[in-house]
Amino acid sequence: MDVFGRQAQEEGLSRIETDGKRLFVHYCVTCHGETGEGDGQNASTLAPAPPDFRASLPVHQPAYWKQIIEAGSVAVGRSPLCPPWGRTLPSDDITALVAYLGVLSRPAGQKPVEPAAKAPASP
Amino acid sequence: MGRTIFRVGWPRTDKDRAAAMISSLVLHIHPAKVQRHSLRASYTLGLGLTSAYLFGVLIVTGVVLMLYYTPHPLDAYRNMKDLQFVVTFGPVLRNMHRWAAHAMVVVVFLHMCRVFFTGAYKEPRQFNWVLGVGLLLLTLGLSFTGYLLPWDQLAFWAITVGSNIAGYAPGLGAEIKYLLLGGNVIESGALLRFYVLHCVILPLLAAMLIAMHVYRVRKDGLSAPPAAEPPPIEEMAPGRFPPSTRSYGLMALADRPAQPVVESEPDDEVLTWPHLLYREVLVLLAVLIALHAAALLFNAPLEEIADPTRTPNPAKAPWYFLGLQELVSYSALIGGVLVPTLLVLALVLVPYLDPVPRGVGVWFAPERSRANRIFAALASAAVALTLVGMFFRGPNWAWVWPWTP
Amino acid sequence: MRTPQRASVRFHLAFAVLGVTFLAIFSWVFLKEYLAEWRTTQAQFDQLQRRVKDPHALSLAAPLGEIQQIWLPDLNRVDRCPTCHLGIDDPAFVSAPEPYTTHPGAWLRTHAPDRFGCTSCHGGQGEATDFRNAAHQPIPYWSDPMRSPQLIEANCGACHRERRPRQAVWLEKGREVIANAGCIACHDIPGFSLEELRAPRLESVGYKVRPEWLRTWLADPKAYLAQARMPNFRLEPPEIDSLSAFLLAQRETAPLDSAGIDWSKADRDRGRTVFGEARCVTCHRLEGRGGTMGPELTTVGSKVGRAWLFSFIKDPTHDQPGTLMLRYRFTDDQIRDLVAYLTEDLIDPGAPQASSEVRYVEPALIERGREAFVRHGCYGCHRFSGMVDLGKIGPSLLGIGDRAIEAADFRNAAVVPSRPNWLFLKLRAPDTLADQSRMPTFNFSEPDAAAAVVALLSIRRADLPVSRVTDQPRPVRYEPQGTFGALVARYRCLSCHQTRGWGGELSTVPLDRIGSQLQHAYLVSYLQLPSAVRVSLEERMPWFRMTREEARTLADYLAGVFVDDSLERPVPLDADAARRGARLYQTLGCRGCHSLGGTGGYVGPDLSDSGRRLKPGWIEAWLSDPGRWKPGTLQPNYGLKPEEARSLTAYLMTLSTDRSGSTP
């Protein structure tokens, strides 16, 4: 048994995705919800309501997600309710958020594909 | 021009060959002729020669290793890592030095056993035996002082245990230990002392003793069963040279030997060139092959950097002192001081306590069966205690079976 | 003579065989050097870079055939990793396979390899020039193998000593776990020495708790309270007996007199109302809801006695001088009702019933209890008069990250004998390791224990040069004096609020410049009767029932001292600007987070009354760059132009709930 090897398996996120998850939880879940289903605690006050990421994310490319995060939903011609984060978050954070959106856009249960031989398995 | 260097040139006749032996500085340590009996591999097993070769290899590799070594705790361990990873031929050099050192301890011990069991320490070679005992102790000392130099856990704790044994001597124990370590604990002072001992003092002493040892062999000849019974000792006049089995002397002295050369059987002697030299070259090749193979196949151990706060359990002395450590585990004073002192004293006195000049030149001569039995018992006891210390002692020096994990 | 011819043939043959063997083995020495792993690795890289790079870039590439190393004398490190990781700082190799690939992320930008090396962050044996010896995987005799992604933040923590290091979530969480668990009660831990312990004093505990509750608590604190901070000491029943006797005998300070209280008049329903109005749930959990600063109150009636609770609410500092609990300005009748509600409604029907107290007064038993109290190091958390200088019961954790691990430390042979695993088991279940541990069981969750392991592994033995260490200055204790100080102490403002880095963390609003942010009149009314500015928050400021004079004193001091001069500037507020601001409010989507007159989001504060609440200088400064005033705020920087910020400020200053018609 190697307790830390097991931890790694359960988490299943790469380093950058973990970063992205942390940022997502801090900045985004109030509206978008833990899993991005658009069911955050503030979602009911919003019109239009935030989209369900499971359906909306796969439609577009990561570059499009990035544009919304940086310049707000206004930038793609939607409502102004999702604010622009481009001046608030450093570009690495936005890259990490986009990476985590990649996790959310995958169907549930599908683990991310690690680049080969990136992570040693045990401490 | 060539003649100014090699006086004789390539010898083509027996006379030239004998002349080559006599006139060459290097070959001069050989006699011109040797007894056929002494050449037999089954008689000497080539152990003395092998020890000398190992010493030579250790000098050569040791000097090269010195170029990469700083005797300071902050650098020594890193030097080992550099030898292991970046110095060209570094691993081979270090491995060869290590394995040759271990081999030398074994071979010198076996050489002593061979000399005893063939009775080769008997008159006139009594004192050469004493020199040999000195060389055995120097070999152990060289190995022990070299053990500390890598400055890893293995080195540190082996030397800690080893130097503690020295501290058990009554009265002067603490002082001896202090002198050896240059302090009460092993740190930079001890490392420097061990380095100087290992690289300067002990090799010089060993080289001098080896020179005397070999010179004695050269003067007294290789031991062999006497062609005839030597004259009884009481017939000898005071001041005369002891009788020799040799039929060929370096210098023709008027009053020796007692027996004329012509009366010994000339067929028993052969020319050193090529008979002895050829064999010596073959042994050299065999030793070098074995050392290279060992150095290529097995890496010298290197553990974590020495950490005085972390004692391994069990902390073991270098393997050749494990018999001693085993004795110490029963009684520090008797096992660590009395027994080894008496043993060394007995070894030194062996030729004088056992003066009966019989059974020389043959293995396990029946005339010497009692002496052989006593020696065999002591030697196997030493080996057995060492093996127990090596393989049968676990944490807290408790008995373990080596095959149980 | 014996056939010299045949003998000589035999010798020649032996010579030939030995000679050839020797030559072969000697050339093997050279071959081994020539075919060293790092040379073949570099040769493969050469082929790769010929494919990846153009001839010009190729001509600029570093020469191959040499060992590359980074020497960091101050860290005593030599890292030869770049010998094989040849594309590590070259973006051209981003899709190349290991070991040639580019370093992921932006880490090398902030941690230049020539200044930090590789093993400072990753671990491993930097001196090595082959894969195995570099300790990519654990190897014998190298105690610092390369860190897995789960543990690498431990190496961040060796240099980054801040309590909340950036971008190291596990390390941050681990340090929080260590601080919250009170590890420093028993261990000296570098970096945690100023941590405050928050266990109650026990000199008068005999008046406070019910004997039958105390036994349950000592047997397993978590059985009474899932959030209990006190760990389980795995006490045997005789020890529980003696400890209970010892503790119940502690009666130094009698509770404030409640003899004049007519308990028959107590009204539990009124008590419940008082409880709600005072917003006790900001700090105390009740049936799964509420804060965690104070103990959960769901079954407090089964724990404490009525007289003690009355005294405690009347003046919490009476027997607990350092408590975080504030002193409300309740009347005795209100306290009576509140105590009745707490002790009669909030009980555990399954709790053991009171047993006779007689057997708790035996002096020998009490003395054994005192010994047990000392043996288990209880004095580490519960400061106890007469047990001041006993020292810490556990070993110092300096160098715990380098602790030598032997396989014999593990009783369970199935566990990989590694340092992280040892620490993990020690934290999760101390008694499963081979040593007879006095360490109590904390019931850390697996993620918490794993995070704590990361934080512990960052505590190395060899200290780093000061130039390598980053840290935050630890806050200096702030204790204001005078009338203001007395009020701050009474109402325990700094249990929740921070100023100059000192104080609690419950409030997200630091007080440092509060006088320049809020208007004086608003402060006075808010302190007397706090209204919710953020409706979604559970943890709100309590209703202290302070007097108008007190509120005015506090507000005066805050407005005079807790100011930022850069915010105290006039902002031109004209009606045109306000109209432009109103339009901006719509187009920027402010309503997504802020509500106005009952509509809008509730991520940010309600802005309906901002004209009477906020100062214009502050609004303008905040809108221009929110992150400057509050790092990590959810208010994004919209990049407003100065006149846009002014317009929005003008608009917000027109909003007030006082004048009807001004709210949209």
C-alpha cells in the first residue's frame, strides 16, 4: 500500500487542472455551480441564467472559452453578466482555468489523459 | 644505446638469462635459479606474490583517487559522488581500489596460513615470519583507515565501532582513541588523520616492510624440503651463517655453504628466467583480470552521507574486525583487548616457540601435526567469529538467521 | 629433464588465453565509459533537435558531449539534470518525449534554473548522471528521491515559509491543518511558534461541566462533537476516572452569583428569540448550521451547568480571560431566558444521566488524575496555573522532513516504508506504527492528513540561507488602549476582524481603512443594530446591544484613526455623471452580483443604501482597482476610465433607501 499513490489516483487531475479547479471554486462556482451545471447559489438571480457547461462547452473551442474569461460574455455578444477577468487574473491563471474547463467539458467518469511519463507514480 | 639501459639484451642462452637476473635492478630481487619444488603452484599457491600485486594495484589506483579527494567532511562525500558519476573511469578506479583492498586482507591471511601449514617460518626464516605478522597488521590498518574516507554512513559507523574497540584497552584506551581520532568524536580531525595514515604513513611502512620481507626471501631462498638433513645446530660454530638449503648464493662466501654445490642435484634447480618470471606474469594477468571483472560487475558500496545523529542498528565494524566485535559483545576487556593482544603476541612468537626444524617445505607435515592443529583451530575460530558477525547478527547484535528476511 | 617442451606449450597457451581475456576486459572498461547512459541520451537528443530546429537555431544550440550542471554553492547542490533534460527551457521541445520535453507551466520563469537548480524543487539526486541513480524513483541510500506531484509542494515550502503560500494549495491547506489542530501544544514546530492555542482554561472546570458529560468527552471528544478540536487520547477507563476526579476538583473561581435569579420565570421561547437576534450562530453551530469559532451548542444543555452558563454569558472573561466570546449587553432576565433555552432545549436525550459525585473526591484518585493530566501533556493546550514550565511533551519537529525511516517503523509490512507514508500513518492513526506513541488520535480526514504531510515534509533539517527564504512578517499583537480599547476588548471585535494583520479571519473586511470607507453616521447606526449588507452570508455581525454612546465612541475612533488619506478626496458628483453611471451600471452587468432594491445578485454587497453608507473617494478607488485593496476579491477589474469610475461613483452616491423614489 502506498497512501500517496492512492491519493493521486483518486484526484486524477494534472497539476495545472488542480490549479484551475482552485480558481474555478474561488471565482466561478457562485454562479456556475460546483460542476458547471449553472446551478450556483447566485444563479437564480441571473437573467439570462448561466449555461450548463456540459452542453455548452463542447460546442466551442478552448480559445472561445478563454475569450469569455478574459473579456467577459459581452465580448462574444452575450449578456454582460459574466464579468471580464483579463485585468484581474494573470495569464497563467486563465490558462489553468481553461484547462479545468477542459475537465468539466469531458463526460463524467472519463479521466484526463496524462502526457506520457509525466508523473512518477509514487513518492 | 639499448645496451646502456639493458646490459644483457634479450637473453638467448642460460648464461645470458642468469646474467639478466643479476644485472637488472628490477629483476635483481630474484635469484638466478630457483628450486623446482618452490615453483609448484600447489606449494605456494602464489599467495605472497598476489598480495604484492594487490599492493601495487592499490598504490596505483590509490594515487589516482587522491587526485579527486579532499579530506574534509564537507567535500569527501561529494567527491565520492563525483567519482561515481562524472570522473572518467571513476567508478572502475574506486571499485578496483575497494575490492583489491578487501582481497588483500583475505590473501594476506591465507598467505600466513600457507606459510604456517608448510612450516616455512622455520629456521632461518623466523624473523621473516615476524615481518609477515607486521604486514598483516599493516594491511588491516590500511584497510581500516581507508574505510572512513568515503564519509558515508557505512564508513562513519564502522569506524565508530572500530575505534570504540580501541578505547576498551585498560588505562590507555581513551588516550589511544583520542590520538587516533584527533578528538573524542569522528569529525574533520579524524578524517584528516585517517587520510594521512592511509595515504602516507601506513603505505610507507608497508613498503619498507615489504622490501625487507622480500629481501629476506631473496636471501633465504624459497622454502623447500631440504635435499638432505641439514647439519645439527649444535655443530655450528658461533658467528657462522646458518645452514641453507640453497645451493646458489649471491656472493661466493668462503665459509658457506657447508655442502659443495656440486653435491646437490642440479636437476632440482631451474633458471628464474623464464620459469619463475613466466609464472609471475601469468599470476599478474590472472589478478588483473579478476580485479577488473570485480570492478566492472560490482559497485563499491556508498550509503547516505555520514550522519552522527542517526545510528544504524546494528552498527558494524569493517568485516575483518567483526570477529573482534563479536568477542567484544561478550566482554569488552577480554574480547576487545586481551584476546587480540595475546593472539598477536602468539603469532609473533610462533617461530621461537616452535623451533623444531622438521616438516619444512611440505603441507601438513605429520611431524608438525600438533602445531598445525592448534593453528587450524585458532584460524577457523577467527573465520567463524567473523562469519557470525557478518551474517548472523541483526539489530541490537541479536542472533538472526541470514536467510530470514 | 621433464619434457620442457610440453610444459612450455602449456604456459604459452595459458599466457595467450589470459592475455586475450585481459585485453578484452580492459577494453570493456573503455567501452563502458563510452556507452555511458548520458552519452547515448544526448546522442538521441541530437537527432531530435536536428528535426525540430532550423539550421540557424541549431548552430546556436549548446554543444553536446559534455555533462551539463548547475552548481548552487549556497544550497550545497550540484544538479546535473540538464545533462539529459536538454530541452527543459526551450519551448521548441514542448511536445518532445521525456527527458527532452519543455518544462510545463510558467515555473521556470519565476524559478530560473541557474538560480534554483532542479532538485531544490523536485528532489532526487542531482549529482547523478543516469536515470536510476538520479532517484526518479526511490533508491536505496538516497533519502531524498524525486517528489511525486502530490508531494512536490513540500519542496515549495522549504523556501516559502508564508502561512499561505501562493499556488501551493496542498501546502497551504496542510499548514492550516497543523495550525488548527494545535500541534504546537506538544511539538516545537518551526514557523508555528506564534500560533495561539484556543483551549479553555480548566482551573474552574469543576463548576462548569457535568461529570457524566466529562467522562464521555474524555473517552472520545468526537463522540460528543464531530468538530471537536480535542483529539482522542485513547484513555483507559481508570485514567478517565482519575482525570475526571482531578478536573472536577478544580474549583478556583466560583461563577458569578446567580442566586437572585428566579428560574421559574424563565421563558425558553424568549431565550430562543434572544439567541437568534444576537446572531450566536455566527460563531456557534446549531443543528448543522453556523460558524465554528465557538463550540457547537446543539447539546450544550447536557454539557454545562446552569449557574456556570449564566455566569459565562454575563461575563465570559470571569473564568476564561482569553476567550474569543464577546460580552453582550444583555439584561439578567434576557440571560436567564437564554440559559433556560440553552440548558433545557438543547440537550442530548441519549446522554448518560447524572451519577453520584461522591467517588470523585478521593484524594489519591485526584492525585492520579493530576499525574495523568501531566503524562498526556494536557497542559500543552489547557494552560493550567502551576503547570507553566513543564515543556512540550512531544519531540521538536525541526527536521521532520528529513526523518530517517526504517522498515521496522511500520508494523504493517504492506505499507511502503517511505517518509510520507510514515507521517501519514502517524497523523491518521498513531498507534498503527511500531513505536508506542503517546500521540492522540486526531481523526484527520485523508486529504487533511495528506496535506499536513506535505506541510511537515517542508520542515527540513538544514536551514537555508536567508536570501533563499520568503516569509511574511508575523503580525504584531494589537491591543488598543483607553475607552476604545475597552470596547474592542468587551465586544471582542478582533475575534472576527483584522487590523494590521492582527485579529480573526471571520470577517472579510479589514478595519485598517474602514473610517475612509464608511460614513460616520452609518457606522454609528450599524454598530447599534447591524443590518445585513451581504444577505447570503450566514456569519453576520452580532447584535451587541451596545449603547449609543458606545457606538459613537467606536465610530469616532474608527473615523479618526482607521483611515487612508489617499481615499479622503472629493469626487465631483453631478447629475449628468450620475446618469452616465446609471447606464454604465446596466451595461457592465453589475446587477449580476449586486442587488438594488431587492433585485440582482447577492455575490457582492447590496448597494441600495450605498449613498448613505459609503464614502465617494473609496467607491472610486475601489472601482478603479479592486485587487489592490483586497487581493482575491470577486470584484473584477473592469479597466474603467477615470471618468467612468467617477460616473459610477456619482450614481452610487445617489442611492439611498431613505428617500423614496431614488431606487430604480
